[in-house]
Amino acid sequence: MKHTLSILVENKPGVLTRVAGLFARRGFNIESLAVGLSEDPKLSRITIVIDGDEHPVDQVTKQLHKLINVLKIRDLDAGNAVSAELLIVRVAGEGDKRTEALQIAEIFKAKIVDVDRRALTLRVVGTNDKLEALLELLQPLGILEVVRTGTIAMGRGRG
Amino acid sequence: MTPDKRMKGSQALVAALEHEGCEVLFGYPGGVAIPFYDALYDAKALRHVLVRHEQGAAHAADGYARATGRVGVCTATSGPGATNLVTGIATAYLDSSPLVAITWQVRSDLIGTDAFQEADITGITLPIVKHSYLVKDAAELPQVVHEAFHIASTGRPGPVVIDIPVDIALGELAYHDADSLDLPGYRPTFKGHIKQIRAAAKAINEAQRPVLYLGGGAIASDAAPEILQLAELRRLPVATTLMALGAFPETHELSMGMLGMHGTVTANYAVHECDLLVNLGARFDDRVTGKLKAFAPHARIIHADVDPAEIGKNVAPLIPIVGDAKHVAAGLVKELEAMEWPAERTAEWLARIAARREEFPLHYEDPKDGKLAPQLVVQEIDRLTAHDAIICTDVGQHQMWATQYYTYRYPRQFISSGGLGTMGFGLPASIGAKIGIPDKTVVDISGDGGFQMTMQELATAVSYDVPVVVCILNNGYLGMVRQWQDLFWNKRYSFTCIEAQPDFKMLAEAFGAVGLLVTEKDEIEPALREAIGCGRPAVIDFRTSAEENVFPMVPAGQEITEMIGGQSRKGRKS
């Protein structure tokens, strides 16, 4: 089962290595990781998506808490969090394919950020599921390159 | 608060260490460590002990920490100096020992260029430290040292690395003592939650077959007095892990000794049969539990630990308590004192344990090869030091005999690498322990294998006049591996026989220590008396039986009741 962990850490050198290293040591594959400043410039917020059972995730959370630079961890429940990811995709777009790519972009509210004779580059923001659906539809047209930021997420309500 | 004083980073480090109450550090100089060593040259309160290998510095600081309960400090130069500390840092990490390791680093502007003697020691040690610092500004030094000591010694103790580029040591700062902490992510919970403690007290009060299972946390939190009170209050039989030896006096009628792979029959069966297992500061390690699914199968489990990550890691307890052994034991005593409790509730259980202790004592037979029984040597050390010496060990058979045949009575009396199982730990650790507690006799029980890993530290003992007594149980084998080969690998003794052995007596004398050789039973006592009484570092080479095994033994991964060599007294002559 997928877990989205929101980890508030001190904004200091080496903190990301400590956090990421812990996941590797405890045998977790990180599906995505995003890090940036929080509302307080002394603190950063890391959003990590991992796939794991309840018990090991609980254990890794406790181990994370032991890192001196980690202040707070939330295992965000998908039903009670807002999440988003930014994706940029370059897709082959000549002739009919171009029309189809533009239609798909329209449906997904993707923005065309670059275009040349052979390809279109789309930028889109959405949940992980939405981005997966977009990529699936673009696949037959020929995806040339994909880059994603990884999910960022925040609990609803009191935050 | 002291007024700010201009000084160099190296001097500030000395001042900060002294401010933390550090009286001794163990180290070895090197290129980028020179500025610090220059400042040490003028140090008043801080004493430096020059070891012969950086690994010895880390183990000596660790031994000092374990014996005294204070933070142990070691230092080494960049690159190989720092990497030589790694085994010692990992040893301290696995046994939760408060260690501060100060490593020197190449100049800040050279970091990352593969400069001479550069190693990324904060990176290398990342998985084996509680925390680490790479100092970027001389002005940070007092605060970093203050935090490092705090982190190393509180909560679940552990090693902290401070890596300092040489230009920071040379840089100037306005020094003032650091007395406040800014660690928003570090707030250990010491006191257990009262609701959990009440629930635990109720379970203890109701139990008919309770067992108290103590771990290293009982010693780290200085919980021995509270644990004694708790055990006596409800007549709880006590089993200790290797790390907890001495947390409960083995002379006490409620003591069952050590549990686990080489634990007593009494302790292992009690854990197997108990209806309540009260774990204070232990971590259900595989050397204790054997096959986890079959461990304490009839028991409700209470698990108290200062480290929340330990709770539920291996065993899901019925009553988890986040708190240290000292506070939790005190809380339990307070709750239990207010409860009614008929002593007959556990009478049958205590009688069963007493009978089993009688029927299954630890035992050994006189070796057939005419050599010394290693167990007898340990018993003689026990007798001649009146159960009062601090015992350090290496790792292997001799270590297990040291757990079994010495009688531990007080906390911090047994100093051994439990978690990491580091050979070569004993001698340097004993030097650190003796420097920390000079009034006690300190005996390093070692093997011929482990001793040879760090024996150069005899020079340290001699040059600082640290009279440790090294007892080598010399069987000419890497005995514990040989034992496994004997029992599980068809006696194929692949590279466990040490064929070329130095003459340890002459070796000791070459170092300027006292060297003794003991081959006969009646030589044991005079040799020990001489070594203990001479007031100098001494090495006794005890020629022990070559193929003696440690029993009882639970094969790795088996149920702890499946013991080899745990026969009944009834079934043998004794």
C-alpha cells in the first residue's frame, strides 16, 4: 500500500541524505521525493511516497523520528489530504497525432509550453492518478521524454 | 556566564570539552589534527591519552563511558585516522554507549577534491551515529560540543561524530560557554505515560508466572535501585540480557542469570513458561529470542523503552510504555504499593524456578586434554576478585564464559561488545574503564584471537601506568566459530585454528607489562594474585582446553527451550 509521508525537517546541509539513507537502510524503495522550504525558512518539508505495509512503515516512521533534524512526520491519508504533482512531457506530434495530442491536453488542462515541427511539450499539474491517466493516453502517440517533480501533499483542515 | 574571549577554534574546542566536564580523551594525532594537539599541549583539566591505533581510542572512550556513565571522547585525524574509528563508533552505536568522536577534516575549501587524507567521515558514519556534525564556522564550536554531549548522553545514548575542518581549528572566535540547546527535533520521553504504567502494574499484580526481562536500558538509565525495589515488591524472577548483566545482583535469590543463546536453563524456561513478560530496556534481540514466533508464547508482554522505535519492532507488546527503565520501574513500584497482593499468587511459580535452578545449574567437566577448563579460570577470577572487579571482554567463547561464570553484582561491572560483537574491544575498553574507575580491579577476559586484534594497546596501558589485568583464555582457536563448525559444519575447522601464536608472556614483557603463563590448575590462583597485586599492566596466558564448547546453547533461529548441553543435574555425576 502506498503511503505519503510529510516530513518537517530543519533546513540544514545533509538532512536529506539522512532521511533518504534511512529509507534505503530499512529496505524501502522511494517512489517519489520532493523537498522545498516550508512556511518557516529554517524548516523544509519533504514529501515522500513509498510503497510498504503498515508495520514496516510505522517502524520507518519511528526511526525517522529519531533523526535529530526531523521535527514532525505525518502519514497522510489520501482521503484527507490535498496532493499534486507537476509533470512535463514531450510527445510526438505530427499531423493527426498533433490534433490528438492537443485534444488530450485540453481534457487534462495541460498547457502547451513548447512546440516544434515534430513534437509538443505539455505541462500539467494533478494528482498522481491523473498524471498516470494522461501518460497512458499519450503513450500511443509516442512519448519522447517525461519529467516529474514527485508528489507534494498537505493534510486537509488544520494542516 | 563567562565573558567572551577571543581564541582559536582549537582552543575553543578544549575549553568547550572542559566545560562539558570532560576529563580525559583518547586519541591519535595527525596532519590536520596538529592545531588541536597544539591547544591540548596547554590544556589544564583535560588529559589526553595517546593510544597506538585509533580503533583503540574509540574502544577506550567507549569503555570509559560504560564504566562511568559519563560521555567518552576520542579524537583522530582525517582520512585513515577517522576511518579507523569506524568500528569503535559502530560498537558504541549498537550498544547505545555515549561516545563523542571528534574527527579532523581537510581544509573546508579542499573538501570534495580527494585531498590528501580526505575521507567523508560524516557520510561513512551516517548509519552508525545518533547524530553528526560537520562544523562550518569556528563560532559554532561551543554550541556543537554542548549539543553533541547532550545528544550522546540523553534518551537512548549513542555516538555523535563532530567532523572539523582544519581551518575551523585555526579560525578565531569570541568564545563563551554554551549552556542552552536548540534542538527542536530532539525531545526524548523519559517518563512513561501514567495510564500505561497503571495498566502494567495491574498486569504485574495479576500475573501468576511473571518474569522481569532486563536490557541495557536498565543500566543506561541507572535503574538498578528501582528495579531491585520492583522485583522484591512482587517477587519477580529476573532474567538479564548480556547488556544488562549487573543491573540486578546475581547473588540475589530472584536472579535467574542471563537468558538467550547461552543463557541459563532456568531463565530460558522461565521466559518460555511465563504468563507475563516485563521487558525493561531490552530490545528482543535475536540472540535473546531465538525463534521469535516461539518466544514467550504464553505471555502477555509489557515493553518499556526510552526509544519508541524499539517498541513493536520485533514483538508487538500488549502494553507498550515509552519511557526509561528507571522512571518506569519507579512508577510501577508506586502503583503496586497501593495494590493488594497475596504472596501465594506466585508461590508455585517461584518454587518451580527454584527447583529448576537447583536441577539445571551451569556446569562443565574437567577437560580430557589435561588443559585448563576455561570456566574454572573465570570462576577463579570471580572468587579472587570477590565478585567486585569490572570485567571487560572480547567476543566469542571466553565472552560467554565470562557472562556465565563471573558473578555480577552491580551495574557497569560488565563491559562487552554485545550488539556488534567486536573482537579487539576488550583491552582498549579495559584501559578506558580503569582510567574512569581507578579504584576497581579491572580484568579483561579475552581470547587469543581477539587479544591479537588490538594488543598494541598494551603499550598505552604501560605508558600511562594503567594496571589492567588481561586474562587470555588461550585455546589456540577462534573458539566460537570453531564451536559452530563443530556443531553445525561437520567439524570442518576452516581457518579457525591459530597455528602460529606469539608467546604472550614474552610479548607482555616486551611491552613492559608483567607476563605470566599458566598451564596447571594450581598455578591459577598465584598467577591471578600476582597480576592483580602487582599494580602494573599484566597479561596471563591461560592454556585452556582446545575444544571446549559453550553450553547451554540454543542454535541460531531455534526456540530458546531447544538447548544443547542443558542437561539435568540428575542425569549426570556431579
